[in-house]
Amino acid sequence: MSFGLYDADRRYRRRVWSTISRVGMYVITLGLAAAFTYQIGAQQSEVRIDRLNARVAELEEDLALSEQDKIRLEAAANTARVRYEDLLEIYEREVPTGEERRFLELVSNRLDEGLAPDRLAFFIANANEPTACDDPETRRFIMPFDGYRGGNREVGFAEGRISVTGFAERAVNEAGAPQGWYDPAQDLTVSITTIGGETEEIRGLLPVFHSIVFDGSEWRFAVREGDQAALVYVTADRCELPFDPAADAETTADDTN
């Protein structure tokens, strides 16, 4: 009986130690696995941190470059603004506007037409306000338009040696049907012809103002809309000039030759 109890006790202890050994091996295995996993995780974290630090460094460098570009662009913008203001000041100071610009355009057009610069300079140098003006005369005519076949399409001044006429767009109603008069809301052409055959044309909206030199006098014309749909009124006055343009121009030409 004692021998049997001894064997049972030994087997029991052997099972206990076997269990403890297995548990210990399991714990050791878990510990090793945890340590290995931690080590891998730590290494991966270090790699990610290094990458993040490198990315942060790149972004900081990009930000620094962007700040430099911003500073350069602001400096360039300020320079351009100052340059623009300088050019605008030069333009406003040197480029003619208003009546001065209109005068220069007239001079340029006359030179393009072949008028000698000396002749043009002579007229400018001798230009003065006209004196001894006659009382204005006002006449009216029907402004011709496309399709107009009637009479009374011009008026004469200076005993018929100057004629004034024109041409305009035909008026239409809201439905687009043509009317029996011109359209004053559209640009029209006014033609002034002297007995010598020279014609000057002025285009624009009414009223139209123009002056010519004819037979030693300045003739000034104002063309305005009439009180009836088809009519226009022409007012002309003649003023004596302080010099004879034709004679003085010939003298200038002789002196130049």
C-alpha cells in the first residue's frame, strides 16, 4: 500500500511540474513574441518618425521658398505699380486730349493728304479770331437717305457758291418697317462743297459743326435736327479773316522756293 501511494504522489508532482513547464514556456513564448513585436513596432515607428521629420523639413523648406517668392513678387508688384504710375503721369502730361488731340489729328490728316508742312505751318502761325462777321443765315433741307428721290436735298450759301447736303440712315419703326425720313439717332454725313469742286465731309451725330475758308473769309456751319422728322437746319455765318490765305500762302511758297 505504501508503494502505491508513493507512485501516485510522484505522478502527481510530475504532472504539476509538466503543467508549470508548459505554462512557463507559454509565458516565455508570449514574452518573446511581445518583445519581438514591440521591437518591430519601435523600428517601424522610428522609420515613420524619420519620414515625418524629413517631410516636415521639406515643407519648412518649401515654406521658406514660398515666403521668398512672396517677397520677390511683392517687390515686383510694387515696382510695376510705381512704373505704371510714372507712365500714367507721363501719358497724362505728354499725350494730348480733348481739343488739343483733335487739332493734332486734323494736322496729321492734312499732312497725310499731301499738304505741304510749310503751308500748314503758315496758316497756324497766322491764325487769329475772325472779325467783322455777318449776321448768321439759317436754311433747311430734307436730309437724303437710301431710297429718297425727292427734291430740296441741299441748301446754298455765298450766292450759291457753297452748297451743303448730306446722307443718313433711313429710319425704321419698332416692327422694322422703313419710314419716310432719316434716323437722327445714327451717325450721318454732312457734305460742304465749294464752287471750285472741293468737298469736305463731316460724319457724326447731330448737331455737327464745321468751318471752311473760302474766298478770303471763314464760313462757320452748324447743322442740327429740324422740327420736322425729315428736315435739318443749317446755320452759317461769314467772318472776314485778318489775312488773305490764298495770297499769303503763295507768298510763302515763293519765299520757300
